[in-house]
Amino acid sequence: MKMATREDITAPIEAVFEHLADFDGFERAAMRRGAEVARIDALSAAGPGMAWHVGFSYRGRARKANIELADFDAPERIRAMVASTGVDMELVVELVAMSRSRTRMNLSLDLRPRTIPARMMVQSLKLARQTVLKRFRQRVGDYAADLEARVQTAGAG
């Protein structure tokens, strides 16, 4: 099941990419929400091959996932592969400079079930596709607005 959306952000492409590539910030945010995050690579700089092991609770059950950064093409593209029990996911974020101070963020998430229970979960998501897409687009829109505010605050300070 593939979900995609796009958001226009009033900020230069380099600044948007810098915030999207703040992996330490994402790690801290996940830990604040109760997830266990462990970096499992030895890379010193951001790039393909970065990997994390994540443990979290979802719908009352403990879940685990491995996340690996597959592509890292500054300042245009980040692609991450997520392997969880039963489901593989591919997250792609592409940035396009609309002008010097405006960037379009295209975000897609592709879920691929590997087990029968995962197929049932993805099928239930497909049945509620419009609701799921609406919620997905709302959350990506909220993130884009927050990112825009952070870039503008950082530029003013």
C-alpha cells in the first residue's frame, strides 16, 4: 500500500534538508515518546548505511523495527528502509527547490506485508484508505508547518 503527499515549505531547500537530516533530533523525539532507539552502525557522518534498531509500543503490543538509510543525496533525497515483524516499509522524501526561499517536499510511504496477519492489517488500512490518507496528510502537513517555523526561527536568531 502506497501513500504519498506533498507540502510546500517557505524555506530554502538546504535548510529544509538540514532539518530532515537531523537524525539525532529524531532519535531524541522518539525516546521522549517512549521508544527505545539504538544506533547500530559505525558511521561518523550522515549517509547511506546509517541504521537504527527501534523498540516501541503500538496498540498495546511491543514492536521492534530496524531502520536503514538507503539513499542520502543532499539536498534532494532521503530514502529509508524499515523492516518490522511482518511489514517492510520504504520511506522516500524528495525535495524540489521551487525558488530560493520555497521548497516542495514530496513524501511517500510504501508498506509491503510479509505475513498473513500483516496482510490483514494492510487490507484493513486499504478499506479505510481515505481516512488513513487524510490522517497521513494531516500529520505530514503539521510536520511541514513545524519545520517551516523552526527554519524561520533559526534564520531570525
